[in-house]
Amino acid sequence: MMKETLLPQDLRNLIRRGQWQTPTTGLSPGYVQANLVMLPKSEAFSFLLFCVRNPKPCPILDVLEPGAWEPKIAPGADLRTDLPRYKIYENGEFKEEAFDVGNFVQDDLVSFLFGCSFSFESALLSAGVPVRNLEEDCNVSMYITNRTCIPAGPFSSPLVVSMRPMKREQAIRAIQVTTRFNQTHGAPIHMGSSEEIGIDNIDKPDFGDPVTILPDEIPVFWACGVTTTLAAISANLPRVITHSPGHMFVSDLRDETLTLL
Amino acid sequence: MMKETLLPQDLRNLIRRGQWQTPTTGLSPGYVQANLVMLPKSEAFSFLLFCVRNPKPCPILDVLEPGAWEPKIAPGADLRTDLPRYKIYENGEFKEEAFDVGNFVQDDLVSFLFGCSFSFESALLSAGVPVRNLEEDCNVSMYITNRTCIPAGPFSSPLVVSMRPMKREQAIRAIQVTTRFNQTHGAPIHMGSSEEIGIDNIDKPDFGDPVTILPDEIPVFWACGVTTTLAAISANLPRVITHSPGHMFVSDLRDETLTLL
């Protein structure tokens, strides 16, 4: 069986054994992949509040009790070992990457899992909307905008967006399609004029890779889960752990279960 | 100007001065009315987690910082005085009703506001779906079901539902219409066979009033915000304050702003 079509549980077992350490894009298609944030219980209420106040960039899939590592959306999984790559921040500064964070976690850490735009990309393709980052086999382009999230306690962040270029008619269809995926960022937050949201050079994303924008295409922008990382590290907490970009947690949930309730 | 068409701010001022102490049903039409829960900061994370885990009965509109009483969704309002009637619980037991809770709140209380099905009732009417409780000028029928919410920390509750009877074709339309209102309970959770969700006698609601069900109609059930009250008092906390049923907080938000994002 090709690795690309492994079931989530088998993929997580490979990852746990150190046999898959690269991005999870395109793996276990049809299953929900999630952004991870772990931070101390003392600030968990304020962070959860930040996420509730900013649901488009921070669509909560699961929040674990302090010191618990097995998410409801993936029974048997362990968030300390089952992501291919993690980032560790101390006092708001990036410290190191790790393949396993068992040595970095304490029992006071609370784990948050957030929806990811991977969940709607296959729905876009099915609807005839191009996904340029898949066509060009690279990471989606992400930008820090001039829009600010609603703060909560010590947490604040600009809104980060992901961008997919397409024709105007396709943008209309993309809005319809992604509206249903309200637990994985939902409808776009902006389209066209990238200057209006503070993006000066569309060819220089702040995260991920640049992609080709054809002359008859406009950029379409969705709220992006990287916002949760920026918010988490904004509070200069002693320790914050996140997934490494593109190295997501692969859950047992089907993408389709995250559409409208 | 008739009281029914007062703008939310004017209505809240009347309430604050003690000049409106009855239910808010039908007042300030088109504006979002909200369920209120106030509980101690020490349990606020667990309660917020309960709500996030059970979004259909607990659609969060606003959560205030501890000791803050002015919600973002109604600048200038004061949650201690601007609801017509409150219920005060101590150690999990109902203690008394009050028209003003200024004497009962401490600075460690966190206030939660939740969406309410009032927001979609006018959309149902516009779509030609009858709303029997409006026709019969009574409170909507509410029932405790045999479905349990996902617990969090010390909080647990059965799922409470509200019921509106309608023809089968109207139920299809009602599902479409309320799907858009995903921040005010969204689509129904059940229809027909009330036994299946543990309701033995549809004519004896646990809260609210019974309504007429015509021979060609089925009961359609939506998750109900009363669930948030049952969950809040389930933890036997020293003090919990909620609105009194039907006596909601009237915000400045328009119902339409709470549809799909």
C-alpha cells in the first residue's frame, strides 16, 4: 500500500516510530488534518477565549484536559509523538524543532487542535476550482495581514491568511463550496486587491511558497491556522509547543463531518 | 413608539430602570437575544470547554473577562442590570430570582452569552414555516432528552431541545433555513419520533408551554440554550447566575450577522 493512502491510524504509527518525518500534505486523503498548540493550563482559558472570539482563523476541533494527550478525534493517538515534526518556543522565542516532545511536556500543558484548509482543498478540486499549490506541488502561500484578531488576556495576533489564485467565476464557486466547511476556516475573508489587507508583494509570502497567478486570476484569501501559532507565542509564555508548518496531526475524522451542523 | 419596536439600547435602558420586567419575546425584532450564564473564573476554562465541545446547544456569542459586565455585542450595556429577570443558584440549588444582580456578583465572575432560537424564528416565518409558539402566543416547548452532552471538568448535562411542530415539507424547508443560523443552534437535531430521544409525553414539556400539534404535523427538535443553564448548575458551584427563561439579554447584533461565516 502506498504511504499516501494509509489510514490515519497506520500513518500515525509510522510517524510515532520515526518512519515519516516530512509534511503530511496529501496523506490519508479525506481525513481531517489539524494544527496543534500546547500551552500551560494557567493561560488556557484566555487562549480558548481568543480562539472563540476569532473562529475563522481558529476553528477549534478538540481541546484536551491538562496533561491528556489522546484526542477524542483520534482514539489511541498520542499528541506527544504522533506528529512528524514540532516547534518548541520558550518565552515567545523559537527554540528548536523536535520529532517527539515527550521530554518537553509537563502535566500542566493543555493541547488545542484546530481545523486546517487541507480539508476543503479536495472539495474545491471536485467543484472544478484549481488549487495551485497542489498543481505546483508546494506549500500554500500564507501572508500576515493588516487585520488584527480580537485579543483575549495576554494573546493577540494579526490575521494570517492562505491564498489560492483562480478566475472570478471560480471564486464564486469557491465561496459556495467552502461556506459549508465552517469548521475548517469556512468562506474566504477577502479576494482581489491584496493591498487592501496589507499585502504589499503577493510574490513574497510570509510563510509557505509563492505560486503562479495567471493574468485572468484573482487571489482569494482564507483565514489561516498559522494565526493560532502567532497568538500562542504572543504571550511570551515559558513554553509553547506547536506542529511544524505542514507537519500536521492526522485525525480519524472525515473531512465531510466538519461541514455545517 | 411601541415598546415592541424599541431599539435594543432603548429597551435595555427601560429594563435597567425597572420599567420592563416581563419576557423579551418579540421585542426589538431582528436583534439577537442571548442566554446568560455567570460563574466563577476558577471554573471558566472547564465551562468554556464544555461549550466548545457542545456547540449546537451552547453557541457562544460573547465571553467577558472576569469582572467585566459590558459585552462586545452591546457597547454601553451592563449584564448586571440589563436583563429583565435573573435566576440565582447556590451550590447547585435555585435560590431566588432578581431583577438586578449588582449585589450578587463578585469580580471573579465570568459572563457567557449564548445564541437563542428566537434568532431564526422570523426567518422560518419568512420562509412560510409556521412557528406555533408565536401563533399561540406562548413560550416554546422544551424537553430534556436522553442524549448526553460531552462533559468537561465538573460540567455535564443532558441535551435540552426546543420543539416546533410542522408539516413534513415545511420541516425540509426549516432544515435549510436554520442551517444558515449556525451560531444560534443551526439545523435541527431530530424530527418525528419523539420517543427516540427520550420524550415520553410531547404534551408535557419540561420547560415552557405545550403547543398544538396538528394531525399532519411532526415535531421538529432544535438544540436549546437551556442546556447551558443545566450544565452550569451541574457543578454545584458556590454561585451561578443565569437569565430567567424568556427574559433574555437583547444585544445590538442583527440576527442576520449570526448566519454562516
